[in-house]
Amino acid sequence: MTERPSLRERRRQETRRAISWAAIALAVDRGLGNVTIDDIAGEAGVSPRTVNNYFSSKAEAIVARQYDRAQGIADHLRARPADEPLWTALRQAAVGQHQEDREGDSAPPDPQWTEGVRLMLTEPALQGEFLKAGAATEQALTQAVAERLGADPDRDLRPLLIATAAGGAVRAAMAQWLRADPPVPFDTVLHQAFDQLAEVLP
């Protein structure tokens, strides 16, 4: 069972999330190059010092939701029933985290969220941070998969291979979802990605 965070930790998470969403909203509205730390602080209702205490750059603040999502998927996987097939558990963990993201009080309206994802995937100045977030996703998922399999990730390749495949399915679903015309719900594309993954990796 996942331990419930303390009130202090929940407040820290809320502040971190508010700063990240503020950075995303401003970058989508103005363009990344036209956003400063002071702008982000004002939008989030905190001081510039607070922003700098949480993030080393505006790029890190924007991509922070990807880091949170990585750990969230791993936590959802740990909470799935132990007897559930692994790929089913991974699928439900990814879907569950996406739904949790969309239900958060600090989440922006759907069009802004869509443009925020597009920004993270296409803005050259964010690519380094986005790649780091991808590595964090693999690391968090690898550990959760290893725990589920009772495997040592330092000796057994399976956890890393599975985590890499699952993370790739999520990224591929995001890319496909952004290109979809007419638009479709992200959950639909995510299920399709895991359906096709299960065909080649039963």
C-alpha cells in the first residue's frame, strides 16, 4: 500500500504543480522565449525565490509534470492487484495516471493542456529536459516492474525492457493523439497503443 503523504508534503506537491502549470500556460500563451521566472512566479502566486527553490530553470518547470507522471504510473502499477496480468496492469496504471492528471484542480483547460503537451514534444529548448523526463520514466517503471516480477533489475533485463516498451507506448500514443484529425480522447489512443504492444509482446 502506498503511504499517504503528510500535509506538508501535499502542500509542497501542490505548490510544485501550480508553478509547473503556470510555466506551461505562459509558454503556450506567449512563447517560451518570452517567459521569465518572475512571470511564472506572478502567475503561480509565489515569489521568484520559491520558483527557484523548486526548479533550476523554466524548462525544468514546464517538463515537471512528465516527471510526476512517471512516478505516478509506477505508483499506480504498485497498487494494481498482484494477480493481474502485467500488461493489463501497466495499461491500467497509465490510464489511471492520465485520468488523475485531468481531474487535478490545477489542471488547465483541455485546449491549453493539449498545447502544453505539443510544446513539450516540439520545442527544441525543452528537448533536453524532455529526454531526462523519459529516462526518469524508465527508471521509475523499471523499479516497479521489477518489484512486481520479484526480479533484480541489475541482473535481469526484463524489467527495463518492459518499462522501455510501456514508456514508448505512452509516448507514441501522445504523438498520435496530437496528430489525430478529427480529435479523439487520449485514453482511446492509449488503449490502442497497448493493444498493439500486446500483439507483439504477449
